[in-house]
Amino acid sequence: MPGYKVSRFPNLSAKEKPEYTCSLCEDILNCPMTTPCCLKTFCEDCITKWLQNNTTCPYDRKTLTVDKLYPASSVLVYNLGNLKINCEFWDNGCREVIKLEDLIQHTAICEHNEAKRPKTCDVCYCDKTRDHDCVKALLVAKCSANIEIDFLRKTVTDMESEKDQTMLK
């Protein structure tokens, strides 16, 4: 996966941004890999894709192959992990800002992750959508229930009437 969008890092200063940015995707590094020639760091996916079509480093143009790449320094990985990032479900309503190193765990349990959401509402048991309104759903259900109750009452009354007529004969 390419880097993380810079806009997801609310506390990242303009001064810090170049330290953590992949020059290929221009986003914050994801799975950073370093080149042996110029010691530049790129997202693993970005540099791997680059090297599928090129045989040189994107920075200094020296010969480079995937097997020559190595993981970024532990200091860089540690600092990246401590950056604060907005949850990827920010647009769905999650307002969590977590450490980048905790993002995977948060994403798996985030209540705003629609893939993890129950398909029915726990309150009114109707289909749960982003614009879900329990009150409206319950009113519709109540109307349907009242129609069914009226039908069942009439059926019971008709059956009792038939029973009474049968008993009289």
C-alpha cells in the first residue's frame, strides 16, 4: 500500500513533513525501505513498483534492484510509529487520533468501520444504513404491526362467529 495521506496527520509540522514523506507518492511513509546508494527512504510498495519498470534508484539514478533494499532505520520506524494519525473512518464519524503504530488494531475494532458494523440495528432491528433513523423505522414498524393486529383481530372475531354458528346448529 502506498503512503498515508499527509492530511491525516493533524500534528505534523511543515518542518517534519519532509522527514517522513516518500518522494514517489508524496505521502507519509508506509513500510519504509531504504536504498543502499543514496540512503533515501521510500514506501515499500512505491519503490517496488518503481523497480518493476526501472533499474535505477529514483533519486540518484544508480543501478538498483529490489533485493538490495533494506528496512529503514529503527529510529525512523519508531518516530513514524509515534506520529498521530486520524482514523481512516474519519469521514464516517470516527474522531479518534491514534499513534500510527496502533492504527491496524484501531481499524479492526473501530465502530465506524462499516465492514464491521452489524447489518441490522440493535434497537429497532431494521436494516442499518449510514442515515439510519430508529424513530422513523420504529414508526413504520408500528404502523405495519397495527395493520397486522387489526387483521388478526378480525380473523379471530370471524372464527369465533363461525364457531358460535356451528355450535348453534
